Amino acid sequence: MAAPMAWQPEAEPLKQLVGYLKDALSAHDQKAQRNATQMLAQAKSSPDITNYLTYIFSNGQLLQTLNLNSANLNLVRSSAALTLKNNIKACYKDIPEPSHAYVRAAVLACLQDPNSQIRSFAGTIITETVQRGGVLGWPELLPELFSIAGNERGNITLSAQEGAMGALAKVCEDSKSELDKVYDGTRPLNFIIPRLLDVTCSPITRVRALALASLNSFIPQKPQVLLASMDSILAKLFQLANDSSDDVRRNVCRSFVLIVDIRPDKVQPHMGGLVDYMVFQQRNTNDPDLALEAAEFWLAISENDKMCATLGPYLHKIIPVLLESMVYDEEAVMRLEGDEDDAEVEDRAEDIKPHFVRSKTPRTLTNGQTADTGAKGQLSKHVMPDDDAFSEGEVEEDDEGGADAEEQWNLRKCSAAALDVLASTFHTSVFQIALPYLKENLRHQDWPNREAAVLAIGAVAEGCMEAIIPYLPDLVPYLISLLSDAEPAVRVITCWALGRYSGWASQLDNPHDKKSFFEPMMEGILNRMLDKSKRVQESAASAFANLEERATKELTPYCAPIIQQFVQCFERYKDKNMFILYDCVQTLAEQVGPPLRRQELIDLLMPAIIKRWSKISDQSQEIFPLLECLSYVATALGDAFAPFAIPIFARCIRIIHQNLEQYILAVHNEPMEKPDKDFLVTSLDLLSAIIQALAPAKSGELVTSSQPRFFDLLMFCMEDPSNDVRQSSYALLGDCAVNIFPQLNPFLPSLIPVLIRQLDLDNLRDDDVDTGFSVINNACWSCGEIAMKYQQGMIPFVGKIYHSLSSIIGNPQVPTSVGENAVIALGRLGVNCSQHLAPHLAEFANSFLHIIEPVENNEEKGHAFLGLNRTIEQNPQALGSCLLEYFKASAAYKKDESGSFQQDETVGSSFHRNLVGYKTLIPNFDAFIAQLPQSDQQRLKASYDV
């Protein structure tokens, strides 16, 4: 159907634009493509460009007069649609209203186009228009789309119904939040939800599936109208559960998965039937997506402890289907059996995953805990070897762009993850059900069955360990033998599974048992790190990193052979696996620590690292994991890292300087791509590690000789727009205060004002609050460290620092650990600036005492109490209503005069002086003390004689 003819193009510009659109999507002539792209960019300035693009997109029949064949006609229309969508996105407000009206009429007409691709593009333009213009910008859209999708006129073609429902699905997905807002007293969603339920009765399969998918897009938001309609929704789902279409049933499964999260009570009464239904759908071998969606149900249930417990009676039905689903399908078997030994084959650039820098652990002061801000990532639900890396702040790359099939979330991995979770809940019950399958398949002649059984053994390791332990003396040697299996996929999964049992093997008390199980396990995995298959190498290296984390100090006697194997890996690994090798090295350094300082170990390890270091350019993505690795190595080696520090420190300075310059250049030249901030983060973190590791004289010399000046670069980084960069910057600032204060001192008048701005909660961005709090956490920590060293130098800044810190500790939305670090920073400020804090004491004393109470006694808490006590001494009347709380805090504080904390007085003596002072000030002191619990009274008497 042609679009309305209110506007007509001129022939020659139309012909030219059609030519440019055709060339813009053509891959045959790159020169013509570049020219077309340039001309289309220039055409954006034409006042009629929107109308021309709309005309070309919507008038397929009229364009045939331009002698375009069918393929080119569709190419031109598609190109016009994409360009139109982008123009609406970029310039919506600049498009005149008559053109908007023309677009609206044309795209609605295109929903009836016989070409499904054109109908899809129409939906894309519709949803972009709604996103830019808002719901009220096109008020008649939703009723019209529902009218077409539901065939209310009785004469709508099947393709038009599909097109309208496709457009509705896009609008629901892209504007779900806006559709639940109130406009002129009504919410669009109050109209949409009932209509979607009606459309699920459509005789057209695709319309039913899209209507249900649209409904699913709203469930996680828990809108009121949806919750109120839950019974109707459930009735509709049960009605559609046996639909002939796999696509519809897949969306039914998806609906139940989502409803479990928001209204588990509505699902629980139907659990028996749902278990049977999901088991049946998961066994659908014709549609892997449907089977996967059904398997997701078990993971959704497992996230709710009460719901998960209800699965107990059905484990005998669930566990077998999970085990069946963990066997590679025929397509995967064919793909994997085609693998050849490839250890000597160079990696292609596209084979290497983007490396995502681990979020830097926020600096700690309290209870050894970091800021509870989510800065560190949670463990992925994926339990497979390819996915274990996606944790601790790392994220999985987008599934698009030709990702390796083995690295994508699928039925096999979902089933393994579900088995893992169920094992962690039901323990022995799961193992007993799985045991016959394991016995039958662990030694199966067909490798896919053998491999799946090893996967199952690994999946239940955490949850069923107690039940499995009696079998491990036989099982572990058999698994070690599978490390030599002829099929690489079996070797891959066996490495992973052994890694999950390495905690048991490494912690065996009997030296003979450790020699029988742990040493062969460790040796077997190390040997596979030099496998002829790169996938096996990767799995073995990942498994060994896992072993290192579980074995910890037990690895110390084996450092020499471990490092010797790592050195061989440095020689033989291609680029991709080098990333996981760095993880192995840094995990060894983290877990073993100072014992790595033996000269023979340093002479083994460091030349291999430095050789690789010298090969990598400053712009390489590989520099990220290498710098991270060196941070851990430097920490482990301590001052023994000094011989390597000068060139490494200088290179970090160079990388930071280059990155900052490139960023400034990109900001002032819009088309330029901004540099990756991970270059800054990893370089700053390594500088921190070196400054902490070396003797202060050596690290101070590195900082002094830095070109450009070290603290000039640090100040730029402290003001970087990236939270990750600032988080690392303030960690480095605090480390400098602790370790090289003489070098930092001259720059503090410039650095402290920047620090104060970072403490301002008003600067937190709503879209990045979690990592923003991690920055504030480190800023508080560095502020406290500077206060202890700068002493009276802090006096000019006390007022502003107090204002910021008091805002943090007085805000209930601030994460607990950030509040604790702010309190300690405030107390440390009072150690040398008590006179200037004393006028504010009444404002912060109550919050201070409440927040610091759960913090364990340590040196930093001692600093904070000493500062508070000195401030109280300046203004004792200010404690007022919280005086009793202060006495409780005095009683609770355990005197510990050990450690490096040196002051003119001890914390205990400062408490004692204040308590004695209050004894003379408080009338009827005995009655006042009697308000305290008897235990507190006794401690006050014993510690302070009051």
C-alpha cells in the first residue's frame, strides 16, 4: 500500500538520493560507498530530507520507474529506513510538524507492506519516533496498532496484523517505563495490558507470540495494572501452554520464569504441573531456544530460597532432564570433532576477547571490609569453564559479533548451572539421584556422554561435597587419567572439574594422601597448560588459577615447578591464552605472597614476564592484564621488586601521560575516539603497588624523578570523568600519604581542594551510584591518611572537609562501609585539628558513635577515637544527649597500644582523661553510670577506674 500523496518529491533530487542510498549499503565498490556516505551526511541539512527518505521507504511501486531490480529496490528502501530512523533519533526536534505527520502516516501504511523486512523497518521507525517524541507526541498510535493487530475491522491482511504487532512489540520493549507513567490522568499501560491479553487469542501464530513477548517485557517492572491482572495472565498462560507453536510456548516458559521473580506465591500452587510442563518442554529437541527457556525456570526458582525448597519432591523428575541436557548435541559434536591441534597456530585479532579490568577493591579501614557498593561483580550464574572468568568485576562481551559458540549461554550451560544450584540446596539428595547416571556415563565409550558426566561431577562439587568425599579416592585418579583423553573437549571439562575438587585435595591432612591426590592433580593440570589444543590450555590455566585460590599457602613448597611451567607457557602461548596465564601468575603471587621473594624464584619468573613486557606496545589491550599481574607480583616481592621498578614505573607514567593527552585531544575533536580508560586504571594501580612494595626511599626517588611530574598527572586523574579512574587515583593518593609523604607534602595545597570536591555527594551521578560510592570510599580513606601526616596543615581545609564528611555520615542512603570510612576520616582529622572541629561536635557526635560502634578495634579506629576524644576535650558540653553512648563506647573500646601508632598520648589515656572530667561535671555521677548495663560499668571500672 502506498503512502499518502500529500507531498511529492522532485524527480532529479529523488534519483540522486536513491543512487546514494543504494551505494551506501553496497559492499562491492568501497569508493562509491564512501562518497555516498559523505553525500548522505550533507543531505541531512536539506529541509526536505525527512520527506524524501519517507517517500523512498514507503513507495516501493513508484520507485520501480527508476529501473531498480527487486534486490536493489529492497536495498534502497532499507537504506532509506535506516537513514530516516537515524535522522529522527538525532534531529527529532528540528523536523517540522508537517514532515512528522507525513512520516506517521507513511510508516503505518508500511505495516501492510508484503515485504516482512519493510514491515520490520516500519516498526523500528515507529518506536524511535515514540522514544523521541513521547507517548503524547502520537496519541492515536497505540489504539491504531491494536486495531490492526487484532483485525478489528475484519479486513486486515495477515501481514498487516503481523506488522502492527511487531511494531507494538518494539514500542513496548523500548518505552516500557514511559508507558507506565501518568499522562492526563491515565497510564497507557492500563490500556495496553488488557489489549495484549486479547491479542494473544489471535489466530496468527506470530501475533500471539509477539503479544506474549510484549507482555513479558513489562513483568520485571511490576506495574500495578499487571499485578492486578495476574490471575487473568496466569489463566491465559495455562490456555497457551499447549499452543502448537514452539515460539508461543517459549514465551509461555519465559512468562513463568519472570513471574517467579515478582509473584512466586502465584506460581507455587501450580508447582507440580509446572515441573511436568517445564521438563517436557526442556526435552524439545527441535527448538533449543524453547528448551533453554524451560531450563531457565529452575534457575529462576533457585533464586528464591522458599520456592527452591518446594522442588524437593520433584528432584527425581528434574535431575534426569538436566543431566540429559548437558550432553553436547549433534551439531556441537560435529563442530568439536573437527578441532585440530592448534597450539602453534597464531591467534587472529578477532579471536581475542576484550579484556575488562577488574574493579579495584576499594581501600579498607573498617572490619577489613570494602565498601558494600557493588563495585565488585557477583559470581556469574554460568558454571562452565568458559564462563568462570566472568566474575570479580569482569563482564561478558556482547553475544553479537560472531562470538565463539562454546562461549555463549545455552541449554547445556543452563542445565549445569541449575544442577549446581540444586546441589547446593538439596546436597545428598541430588547426588543420589545423579549417581546411577554418573556410574553409567563416566566411562562411556562415546565421548559426549563421558564429557557430560564429568561436567555433572564438576557441577555438583560445591553442593554435594560431603556425599562425594567417600568416592573421591577412586574418582580423582580417574579424572586425572581423563586429562589424557583423546578428545580435547573431554580434557577441557576435566581440567575444570578437577579445579572444583582442588580444595579437597589441597587441604588433606595426611601427607601421604596429599602426595597421592593433590600432587598428581596439580601436576596433571600443569601439564595440560601445555596441551596441543589452545582450548585445553585455556581451561587448564583457568583450572590452575582456581586451584591456586583454593590451595592458598599449601602451594608454597611447589612454587619452583609451578613457575617453571609458567615460564614454558610464556614461551609457547599465543596472544589469547596469554591473558589467562597472567591470571595464573597474579593468583600465585596473591596466594603465596612473601615466599616468592626467594632469589631463585625471582630469577625464574621475572625474566619471562619482562620479556613479554618488552614485546607489548603501550597501545595493546594485553597491557591491561599484564599491569594487573605485575601489581600482584610487586606486592608479593616487596622490596625485592626494586631491580625491575625503574623502567616499569616510568612506562606507567608514560602510558598515563599519553592517555590523558589523547583524551584532551579527543574532547576537542569530536569525531576522534576517546582512549580506553583501562590504560589509566591499570597503570595507576601498578604505581600504587610499587609505592607500597618498595622501601620509602626507593619509591620516593621514583616519584621525584618522574617526568612529567607524578603529582601533576595524579591530579588530572583525580578529576577524570571515569569513576574507575578516580577510584584508583584516590587509592594511589592515600598510598602516597602512607608511604612517601615527604614527596606528597608540597603538592597538598593543590590536591586537597580536588579531594574535597570528590567528597561532595551532590556530584554522584544517578546512573553510576555504586561505583561512585567506591570513589568516595577511597577519597575518605585518603583524606584520613593525609590528615594523620599533614597534621596542622589541614587547618585551612577543616571547614569544607567537615561539611562533606558530616553529609556522608548523616545520609542513610550511603553504604555502611563508606559511612564507617567517613567517620574514621573525621576522627583522624580531629587528632591534630580538634579545636576547629569542636564547634561542630554536637552536630556529628551521635552519628559518629552510632556508625563507629560495629567497627572492629584496630589502629584506624584508635586514631578516630583519639581525634574524637581531643575534640570532646575542647567542647565537653556538646555531647549532651549522646553522653551515655560515649560512655558505652569508652567501655567497649579495647585498649591495644601495640602497632605502629605513635602519639604523645594513648587512646586509652585520652578516654580516661575525658571520663574523669565528666565525673566532675555530671551531678549524681553514680546514678548516671547506673543507667549503663552492668557489664559496661564493670569494664569502665576496670579500664578507667570510674
